[in-house]
Amino acid sequence: MSGLDRPVLFRDDGSGGGRKKFIVQQTGLIRLLQAGSRTPTNFINLSSRIPAIGGLGDERGLLGMTVHPSFDTNGKFYVNYNRALDNATVIAEYKTLVGNPNQGDFNSERILLVIPQPFSNHNGGMIEFGVTLSDSTLLYIGMGDGGGGNDPGNRAQNRSLLLGKMLRIDPNVPDQSPVQYLIPSGNPFQGAGTTRCDGGSTTSGNTCQEIWAIGMRNPWRWSFDDTTGALWAADVGQGSVEEVDLIQGGANYGWRVYEGTSCTGLDASLCIPTNYTMPVFEYSSAAGSPRCSITGGYFYRGTQGSIPSNSYIFSDYCTAEIMRWGGSLPIQVLQDPPGNIISFGQDENNELYASFGSSISRITRAKASADFDGDLRTDISVYRPSTGHWYVLHSSNSTVRIQKFGNDGDIPTVDDFDGDNISDIGVFRPSTGDGYYFRSSDNSITIYQFGVGDIPAAADFDGDAKADPAVFRPSTGTWHILRSMLGSVVQVQFGLNGDIPAVGDYDGDGKADIALWRPSTGVWYWINSDGGEWQQRSFGLTGDIPAQGDLDNDGKTDTAVFRPSNGTWYIFRSLTGAVQITRWGTEGDVPAVGDYDGDGLDDIAVYRPSNGTWYRLNTSNGATVISTFGLNTDLPAPKYDAP
């Protein structure tokens, strides 16, 4: 979703049904996206209550939002913002309008907490209700140390202040209550020498009862693991270490005495490791490292296999890498998207999203077409119809796999049918309408049946990380899709006789879209799986060959054609709307788009049957790579794997 103004948070309404999703914009507007719609509406506009936001480095504004566990019935939601008057942090409750649950009531504000901010940075921003039975109605608030280099007031270690802490309060008070929140009985600092800190602080020597944990520098984004209830917080470092902490009540996470596991020397006599809770893991952001500032994310518990299980997903603002911690080091880089990731979000299926400067995108499974060894690189590979043999040159170790699977006249069908992140070889037999694929996960064979004369178009249409056997039936212009998630066949009327299937993820939602290219007119048609609208684009001429793929790394399939008459590629880049024209190939070449260099972008490539040679243009370094692998009658496998 594009056209947004500094989105800092994407979240659902907590109902579990995916009916409503909220987009929080730093400039003060919260937008509402309802199920089945791709166009958000304005939910509430708080821009008049926050300061004017400056450049990209401005850390003030509307920074967080969550909904009450009983939002469906009480309409309550909570926000974290800096107020225009003095930049102080405000934690406030709002309600939806009476009779209109799709509109927030601007005049319903109930201020729970005001916390003065000595500087404009390190405001934290995340607020969230707990996820266990014991704390599901308790509100957690992440507060930065108040800013300024090296926490000049040592506020993070000062228990008389709410800055530099993880807080926990109970906002569930009657309308006429003399206090705006309660102190939960399980909070660690209670009794003698403690007091409420409604104004953000208390007298020196006393401890604020709202504190859940101390010693935080700037926990910009943190989250609960819905499965375990654990709170994982990414704490932005000063300039050397970025860390992820497992937050527990009463713990001290060290700042400014420690930055990660390193003693800062600011209070050297206090550097006694046993007095602090060290991070679960950390990474360097010191001088010379391209990384600079951690963006916390979520433990992935999604239903669609977009990311390996047991993964904590996070990013670094400077490199934009989407990284995974799977319980042990080293950190694995999953993707390297364009732009800086500001925040992550989660939907009702626990699928994850990334917020950029003006857009939000779902994080989909990293994969490469025709990847037979699971190294996220397309393998040079061919199917030989004359003998029914497959020949695969594994990019991981340069070994050659030879396997008999198919008959003369079969059409290759390559995709990951069993969801193990390795492409499976398969064939479709037009003479009988039968399809076969060889499961790489257990070496078994699966057989499915459609119709005589159908054209195979397998892809992951239901988003479960498994390709669905599918065909386009030219005689009737219908698609028949065997959904792996439900085990049922879906039929969709879309196309004419003579159309060529051109499946891809054109809307970037992680699901394949029904798509085709019409050679007679040079027009592309597809149905967005996100919303169901159908689209069309005139792009190509009669005689062109469709060569779609994600050639600009925006997570969306780009319409593209190879023109044999002049050996030229024409690519409509979905990221910018610009047309790329590249001379690459000659008459008789077959386009074979794939990510051969493993950089996340599909590469322009052709297979030349006349001499069995592959020619590709690496996007990672612009290098030309030429490989001889195949015979005149062979069919390049990457051409038959949906991007």
C-alpha cells in the first residue's frame, strides 16, 4: 500500500477476523483499512495535538496506538504522542463515535499520563496490552531515556523518573474515577519508598510504581510473542551496539552503564555484569559498520509460512535488511528491500508487514524460481522432452542432477509444491490432462488431473507457501486451481482462447494473482488477490514473449516482454512506473527470468537453444555470465516457474 504519510505502525483490531486494520502516521492521522478494501479511510486525525514534524530524523509525533481487548464492545483505543505545547509524551485513551465504530471521536480524549521530555529524541513510542490471561487488560508503555547523547541526566537508571523504562499500568477505571489508571498489583516496585508518578516523576529517592523494568535507551519498537507471552524489546544503541532484550518485571537492562554487553565507561565503577540483565543477542553498529539503529519486530507465528518458524524478525534502519534471529547466532539476513524500514506490523494471521517512508508491504517468503537446492538462487536447468530427463546445475555446489521424470510432449511445471523452500520438478501431460510432480521433501510423486489441452499455470494462489496445481483452459477461458490449503478446486472465468498465462504476484500480497498476456493485442490482464479487482496494462506487441518477474525488488511482479525480432527486453517497473529497455538476446532465444545471483532481484536471462548456452545479466554487480548447459531441443526450467 503506497501513498501514505510517514506510516509508523500497522496493526489489526485484535478481533481475530481481520475486519479492521489501522495505519498510524507520524504526522497525526490514523487510517482504517476494512476487510475487502484496498483504500483506507480516515479514522481519527490528531495532527492538531502534535508538533509540526520536521525532516526524516524527527522522532516526535504520533508514535504508537493499540486497541482495548474489548474494542468491539467498548470502542476504546490508546495512543502515544508528543504534544505540541512542549513535546511531552502523552498516553491517552479515545473512543469511537457513538453509532459509528469506524470513526474515532476526537473529543473523547482521556489523558492517562504526561511524561516531560527534556530533548526531542528517544521518545520510545510503542504501547500494547499484554497477551496472557494475567495481563491482557494491562497497558505496557516503552519509554526512551529522554534523549541527548549518552543520557546526560542518567535518567534510565533513575527510578524517580519514567524515562528510560518499560512501564505497566491498568487503564480500566470507572468514568468518575479520581485517578486515570491503577497500578497493577504485580508491578515490581510497590510499598515503602514508592509512589505513583502521574506527572512522569517523583521526588528523588522514591521509586515510580508504574515501572516494569529499567535501563532502556530507546525501545522504539517491541512486541509480545503471542505463543509464549514473552515481551521482546529492541533497544536502539548509542553508536556501538544494537540489542534485543527479553523484558522481565523488575529487571535492569543496563543503559547507560552498559550498551549491550559492553561497559560504556560513563559510570565505570558500576560495571558489574551480575547487577544487570544482558541482552539475548546484539550486533555491532560501531564505526565502520553499515548498520546504525535497530528496528524491533515480532516473533513470527504466521499461518502462511512466509518466514521460517521460531524466528524473531527485525531490521536495521540504515541497511534496511530484514533479519532473522532463530535462537542462536549468527543473525541471518532474509531480505534487503529498497528504502528504510521504520516499523513492523502484524495482521490477524500473524503475518508481518514492513513500514517504509510512504508505504506498507507484507513480508513474503523469500524464494527464487527453479531453486532446486534451496540456496535462494535460480539454478540453470533444463527439461529434455525427447527423453523425459531433467538436468539441473546446482548453484550451491556446481553438481549436476539428472533425473528421469516425464515423457515426450509433456510441459515442465516447476514450483515448490510441498512448501520446503525447494523447487519440485513436475510435468503436465496435455494429451491426458494429468499432472505429476516429484516432492523434494520426501521423494514421493503426486498426481493430479485437469483436462486435455489445458495449459499449466501452477503457483501459490492461497498464500500457504505451497504451489497450487493450476491450469488455464483456452477452450473456455477458465482457470482451474487446486488449492493446497483447502484441497478444493476453484474455477475462475478469466481470459480468451489464445491468451498466455502469466502468473505472478502483481499486488505484492504474497499470493499469486491470476494473470495472462494477450498476444493479439499486447495487453496484460490480472486479478489482484488482495481485493479482487482486475487490472489491465497495454505493454507489448504481437510476437513478443511474456517475461514477467520482480525486476526492481519491490515485492511485486513487473510486466515485461522479450522481443525476439530485435533481442530487446521491455520492463514496466512497478516500483517507479518507469519503462526499462535493455538489449539482451537475439532471435530464437527463450527468456528465462530468475534470481541467479541471489540478491533478491530477478535477473534478465535467456537460453539460446541453437548452442545450448545461457546468457544472464546479474543485477547484483552488472556482470555478464555465460554458461553452456543444454541441447537444441531442451526447455529452460526457469521459464516454467511462476516468479
